[in-house]
Amino acid sequence: MSGYTLQFAQERLKLWLDAEAACATGQSYRIGGRQLERANLAEIREQINFWQNEVDRLSAGRSRGSRCIRPIPRDL
């Protein structure tokens, strides 16, 4: 199980959604003599998908991880 709480995942999702909105208004900006560029929009969307899945999973009460499957021995 991940160490994330539902509230933490929701906060991170909101941060990435805000980042997407900021990126949509301009990829780079200038402060004084410095020019800064925002993160890649593809990376932002990847993070949005990750955190949305985490929020959905935590809301539904599902645990994270793979299932353990035991082999069944059979005589040939």
C-alpha cells in the first residue's frame, strides 16, 4: 500500500491541475532579467493521470499492488 492519504493525493492532483492551467497560459515567462520555462505539458498530464488514479483508488478503498497467485501443481 502506498503511503499516500486521500487528502494528500487530492492536494497533489490540484497542484498539477493548477500547473496545467498555468502552462496553458504561457510556456515561459520572464522575471527581471531571468527567463523561466514551465514543465513539459506531457509530463504535467502524466502526473495528473497518476494522481487522479490515486484519488480514485483511495476513494474506493482499494489497496495498491499486485495480487499473489499461487501455482496449482498438476500431474501430467
